[in-house]
Amino acid sequence: MQAPAPYAVDAGSVARDREALLGIWRGRLGVDARMQSKFEWFYQECPFGEPTVCVLRHGPDRQAVGAASAGPRRLLANGTGMLAGVLVDLAVTAEHRSLGPALMLQTALAESAGRRFGLLYGFPNPKAAPVFKRIGYSRLGEIVRLARVLRHRAYLARRFPRALAALGGPVTDLAVRIRDAWRSRADTRWQPCWSAVADARFDELWSRTTAATATLAIRDATFARWRFDRCPFEQTRYLLLSHPVDGFLQAWFACQAHDTTLHVRDCWSVDGESGVRREFVDALLAAARRDGHAAVSFEIAGAKDRVGGWKSAGFQERGRRPVFGKWTDGRPSGTVDLYLTSADEDE
């Protein structure tokens, strides 16, 4: 039986291996132009440092046939600052796409990035979960997608005849608006404002809410400006809620619109890690309704009490995905007290 061709994994360099990485990604990780833009933003412009990259090489000429990366993120874990790595951009060329080379690449990345980051985490698809477990990652929790319908015509049309949905949609919308108004009748009337860029007050808000027991990203202006304002793929608007008297920022929501749905990618408030309270979510819903959106969605990995404000505002679960990770600073593996959103992914 012929011996398998030799493979080796090298520590990659963002500057040196740009063309090799783009070549490996070509046709495998999305539109080529998009991946070039991602390289400039995610790999070259991250304010927390360059990602850790591993390159899989094959044969005597050491041809680059695979790559995997871990991008740096600043986290708080039980109130202590640390650097974590989000696992991204695993790709192996077709002729080398077998379990052995992919496992070698992922193992090397876990070892290399583990020397730099206190936590490695990722959001693998179900097919990749066994590979993650084999390398030593464990299931940290799940990220849950929540959604709330604001305009019901299209929603009803999936269950009833169109004519009935056309009549019942506006009636249902009015009934829901009356219910929402009654529920929030005693709430403080926060001052809403949309902004196209991250507000400088994000830092002040974060400084008031940094005592944490959960594992969560540091959500300050530096993070938001890089993660959203400079991201080349999506246009983000922030809903800012300020106190009506002193003007202090109370909460913000980073939002992206797709079709008729407003997707909340991230948020933070004066309540900190305990979760966004219902009255802030109600203010978000009112702003989304005024802008003509038919639904609002949000993804979060966290304890049940942290989604209480969303659930009490009428959001319902629409799906969930696993979050896998590995502590490399000596903490025990297994489920942890997470606070992650879709902003904690790579894009």
C-alpha cells in the first residue's frame, strides 16, 4: 500500500501568506472579492492584533493546500480581562479534503492559538461538531435566534388564504400595537436616535457596567467601530436610547436591515450582563415599526434570565446553534456562563 503523501503545518503570517490564503479560499469560502475585502478588514485592520493563522502544506514543494485562523477578541471572564480567539476560515483544497489533513490543521491551530488566547471558541455546523470534539473542544452552550413579528400580513399569508391575510394583517397589527402601548404605558420615555456610526458614549456606558461574572466581549466604541463601522459587508445603524433629562446613554442596538427584517447584531445597556430590560426592547420595537420593518430578530447565547427582556417583549425562539470552545488557561471545560451575540462571530 502506498504511503500517504506527507503533510506539515506552518505558522502563517498575514503579511507573507496573503496570496496563499486568498488562493486557498478561492471558490471555497464565498465570493472572491468578498474574501479579499475580509482579508483587509478582519486580518489587517483588527485593533486587537492580527489573527493567528496556520497553513497546511503538502509534498516536497510545500504547496499551501489548507488554512485555518483564530481572530482576536477582548473578553471579560468573571470580571477579568483576557484575549480570546474566534475560530474562522477553515478551508482545504478539494484534492486534500479528507479527515487526516483537516484534523492535523485544526489540531495545530488549537495548539498555536492556545498559547496566545485564554479561550478558543467557534460556531461549527453540525457536521463539523465531531471533529471539534476530537480535537478537545467541548460544547460551551447554544446561541439562540429570537424573533418578533411587527407586521402580520405576510406571516398570516403562510397559514391562511391571501384575501383573509390581507384583511386580518392590519387588524392584528393594530391589536398588537395597542397591547404594546398598554404594556409600556408606565415606562420612561427614552429619547431614541439613529446613528450611522458608533457613538463616543459607548465607552462611558461600558465603564458603568463592567462588573461581570459572565464570559462576554468588551463592548466599547473601539470594538463597535471596527466590528461594524469598518466592516465592508453590511451597513449598520445604531439605535441609541438616551435619558430624557440628563442625556446619558442608556442602551444601544447595532442593527442591520435585510428585506423587511431588522436584525439586531449586538446591544448593550446600563443593565450590563443581566440583559437588556423589556422597556429598552419595547423602544427598539417602536423604532423598527416606525421605519416600516415587518419583524425584528436577535441572536444571543446566554442564561435564560438574560433574555427575559426580549421574551417579555414578545420575542420567540426561532432556532439555535451550538457554541464549541476550549479554555487554554487552566479552566475546566464544559458549559460556561456565556454572553455572546452574532457580533462575536467573524462577520
